Amino acid sequence: MHNRKVAVLIFCWLIVLALPAAGAGDNFSKKEQLARRIDSILAEAHADGCNWAIEVVSLGSGEPLYKRNAELLMIPASNMKLFTTAAALYYLGPDFTVKTSFYFKGKLKRDGVLDGDVIIYGRGDPNISGRFTGEPTAIFQAVIESLKTLGLREVHGDIVGDDSYFDSQYYGPWPRDESHKWYAARVSALSFNDNCVDIYVRPGPSVGSRPEVIQSPRTSYVRVINKASTTNQKGNAVWISPSGSTSSILVGGKIWSKKEEKELWFPVDLPALYAATVFEETLQANGISVSGRARGLGTNHKSAVPQGADPVVEYESLPLSEIIKVVNKRSQNLHAELLLKQIGLRAGAGPTFDGGSKAVHDFVCWTGIPQESVIVYDGSGLSRLNRASAHSLVELLKFMHERGCRDPFRDSLAVVGVDESLQEMAKTVPSEKVAGKTGSLKGVLAFSGYAEGESQRLAFSIIANGFEKEPSRIRQVRDRIVRELARY
């Protein structure tokens, strides 16, 4: 009997010795549970024809926690903006600013008459608009006040929009049928109001009547043709499109009689001429007469600034650390493309789509990300020719966390439950636990960023390509996966 008890005790002791030390298997267990949960979510999705590429990494240890098709090249949509803004911080620095200069071509007389032109020389400031003031012409108004203090009362010449700082290829490597969409705004070194005319449509006084159409800014650059009507049916929609010329906008469709307002945006074809036109009109409205006309550079795209001339007034942009917040939080394509050309210029590759794309790719390679895992065609992700792997995005996030401009980069990302673009996600994902960049095109959904898990900080990338079902179902899958990361 004694020998039997001894044998049992020895057997039990051997089992104890065979067990891992307390806590040694906890990380593995959590990792395995995370993988099972993500796999289960994807299995339940039944996303026929949809390819998922996912990678999750611990920022503390660098350990990969989950991978699915992580090396597969995918269309990243607006997740390309992460590469663009990271490269901008590298090449330009977070304190980088842009100056828009105003020159006199001619002599300002003592009586306040300028015998010559006023030239607006743009260098790619994306925020000459009402984004932060509510009034599109607020910056122009401030400049005009400075011109008044110099004594300017009359301009016996033209108002010239000079955008020669960048090239004259305004439209990126994007489908032609996207050209009338606001998110495909032309990319010019002299950009005003996001290079769009804002159109506000309000229901008319009765069913069947024309709605009220208001344009902002009010400008002769475009002619608005109102063919829309007011309806008592809730499901109808109002729309805008070109009307036979680049200077005419057709407003059509139907607007519900009880709808407060519909806001639409129409991209202009000649941004520098648009800016010059509105500036000329603002001068006139502020008591400075102009006898000439507003114009751009024309086909030669040669600077109008006299050699050796000094600017009479300059307006300095917000710092890059603020500009990239608009890029990543609001996913503003024009801002990203202006940064792309700025990067190309600074890197010596040229202020062009090709030059900027090369410079961004060179930065990607410099970080150690495999060069074949990222293909860059634009800065915004609107081009369907762009490619990136989930692994490359996670590696970028890791680099920016460890060695890049961590704070300005992270501060530029949208936060769940805080920023408007991620308010819907807050229905599933705990607020303020996840910061990232969304991306979407037809059949494409992407989300990459950082998650504050319960025990670890994570970097992740989730990309879905090729789905034909409702994007809302794919978003639900994405959000459930992100929720698991916030719980990790």
C-alpha cells in the first residue's frame, strides 16, 4: 500500500514538472484565441469572391499575432495615404510650411494705381479655402487688406494665377469617368477651395418647383443651370454634372420637399484660373478696381513672375503636421496629391505624379520594406493601379512608431468614436481604442492602424478586395475583427 501511494505521488509530480511554468503559455493562448476568433469571423462572412489580407503585430515584442495572405499584393485604396504622409514627414519634416506669394508686375504709383498685373504664385498650399474659417475667400480677404495697406487702389492690368511651381498635369492616373467627381479634383500648385465649386441645393416652395441653388464661392467662373425639381418622394436624389463645357454645371434630379439641404461639389478644370477669377472678384468687392482680366498661364506653363522680383505679400500655410490630419482623418485626396508633388520636388525626382511616386517608393525601400510589396501610382490611393500588401502597411506602421515622426503621424489618424469618419465603427469597436486610416473603392475596403489592446499595443492592416456584395457587410466583418484587436 505504501509503495502504491509513493508511485501515485511520483506520477503526479511528473505531471507537474511536465506543465509549463505559470504564465508561460498565456501569450500563446491569447494569440491562438485571437487567430481562432478572426478565422471564425471570416468563416461566418461567406464573402464569396472576396480576398482578405490581414496582418496583426505586437508593437511591444514585434511578434506577429495573426497573418492571412499578408504578402499578397492588394489594391489598398486610401491606405496609400499612409505611405504618402509618412514620406512627407521624412522628406519635408513636421514643421514644413508652404508660402503663396503675391507679386506686382509693374510699378505701384503714389495714387494707388498699379500699371501692370497682380500675380498669385502658388506653391501647393492645400488649405486656401474656408476649411478652418467657414468662408472660402477668408485668406484672400486677409491678403487684400495687406495690399490696401500698401496703398493699392486700382489695377491697370490682369490678375494672373501662376501654378508653375508644379507641372501642368492636373489629372492623375485615374479613370476618365471619375473626372467630374470632387474626389478627383485637379492637382495644381495654385489650389483654391479644394479646386471645387460648392453647390447647395434646397427644396423649392412647392412640389414641382425649382429648388434653390446656391454656389460658394459666388463666382463668374462657372454658370449653374438649374433643371432640378422639388418632390414629395423621400427616396429621390439631386445631382450635378458638366453641361457641355468646363464652365457650366447642370443641377438635375429631384430633392425631397422636407430635406433641409443637399451639398454637392464640382471640380474645376483650370484651378489657377479659378483662383485668379475669385481673387479678382474679391478685389472688386473690396473696392479695388481691376481693368484687366483674370487668367492662368496658358499652354506654355511658364512662370509670370518677373525675374528677381520680391513678393509684396505672402501667406504661409499651416505646418505639415496639421496638413496631414486633413489627409488621413478626412481622407482628402487633393491634399495627398499636392503632398506627392511636393515630395517629388524636394527629393529631386520632379513635382509630378511620377516624380512623387518614385520618391515615396524610395522612402518605402529606405525603411526596409521589400520594394516589391508596394507599387505607387499616386498619393491618394484613387488609382486602381496602386498595390500594397498588408505586411508592408504593418511594417510602415511599426517603422513610424519606432523610428519615424511618431506623434505627428499618429495624431493624423482618425480615432474610433472621436473623428467623424470612424463614428459608425464606434457602434462595434470601443471608443478611443483604435486609430487608423480607412480606404474604399468599388470592391475594395481597407483599414490599417494601431489598436490599444487590453494587454498590448498592436499594429494591424485589414484589406478586402474583389467583393461584389454590399460594402456594409464587409465593413461589419472588418469592425468585428478590429473589436477583437481592441480586446486583445
